[in-house]
Amino acid sequence: MIVVRTPKTKEDFKAYYALRYHVLREPFNQQRGTEKDDFEPISQHFMAVDDATGEIVGVVKLFEKEPGVGQVSHMAVKPSRQRQGIGHILVEAVEAAAREKGYEVLGLMSRLTSTKFFEKFGYRVVGLPTHYFATVQLVWMEKSLKKPSP
Ligand SMILES: CC(C)(COP(=O)(O)OP(=O)(O)OC[C@H]1O[C@@H](n2cnc3c(N)ncnc32)[C@H](O)[C@@H]1OP(=O)(O)O)[C@@H](O)C(=O)NCCC(=O)NCCS
């Protein structure tokens, strides 16, 4: 079973950042350290753990981009475990945390290769794609967390 928890120990964080680096930076020959950004200290971190083995198979973080707007970032699922529902579990966990924080909007910079994934959960592209590094382009996507009026 996959459980989502917050990294707490030094070992948790080591494995958490290692997966982030492996999925999001290593394929583009980026140096170690580039998997972190300035928002680490003000972010909530989540990791999906296979409780049968204790292995970390997915990661994501959440921070307040501006008042009322949460930003999801650095979402990554271990390549051999992709398309098995782990991304979905992480989206649900991060959305629950965003609602708890009272954010009205939740957004993210999606790779163009992942927009279809986020569209499945109600995110819509807002704005134009921008080059990030190498061949990667990112585009802002967002969804409202406000309950529809009755
Ligand atoms: C994008 C990513 C997080 C998705 O995680 P995942 O565990 O593979 O996704 P899930 O298995 O939970 O997929 C949920 C649904 O989205 C679909 N889906 C997953 N990735 C998709 C993609 N890239 N394009 C289109 N659909 C996708 C699945 O088929 C599934 O559809 P279903 O509910 O109809 O069966 C993962 O592929 C990943 O880490 N990719 C590399 C890094 C990345 O792009 N991160 C995104 C932030 S920039």
C-alpha cells in the first residue's frame, strides 16, 4: 500500500531529495543541488512511501506563492512506478493540505509533457509556456479550490 507522509529525519530528506534529483534533474545532466529551490524552508513536503518496503516512490511540495494561492512543485514519481496511481495519490494529499491552509487557488508550473496528467484533476493552463532548461518548457496551470456555490 502507498502511504503519504512528511519527511522528518535526515535520512527521509536525503531519500526525498535523491528521488527529486533522479527524476527531475539527472536526465538533463543538471548538477546536484539544482533539485532544491529557495522555497524549501517555507514548503510543506510530502513523500509517497511503499509501506511494504519503506521505499520512497514519489515526492511533491507545497508552498504559499502569494496570499490565498498555493503552489505545488517538484512533483516526481519513480520512473518504474509511474502510471500506477502514485501521482494521483500525491495530488490528493497536496490538495487536502492546500484546503487545510485555506488557499483559494492551487497552481503549478507543469512541464508540457505533464499537462494532460494535471488536466485530469481539474487544472487548466493559464498563460504561455516558457523555456526552463534544455528542452523543458513549463506552463502555469491552476484550479480553484473554492466550493461551487449551492
Ligand atoms: C507526471 C507524474 C507525476 C505522474 O505520476 P504517475 O504516478 O505516473 O501518475 P498516475 O499513475 O497517478 O496517473 C493518473 C492518471 O494520469 C494519467 N497520466 C499520468 N501521466 C501522464 C502524462 N504524462 N500524460 C497524460 N496522462 C498521464 C494516467 O494514465 C492516469 O490516468 P487514468 O486515471 O485515466 O488511468 C509522473 O509521470 C512523473 O513523475 N513524471 C516526470 C516528472 C514530471 O513531469 N513531473 C510533473 C511536474 S513538472
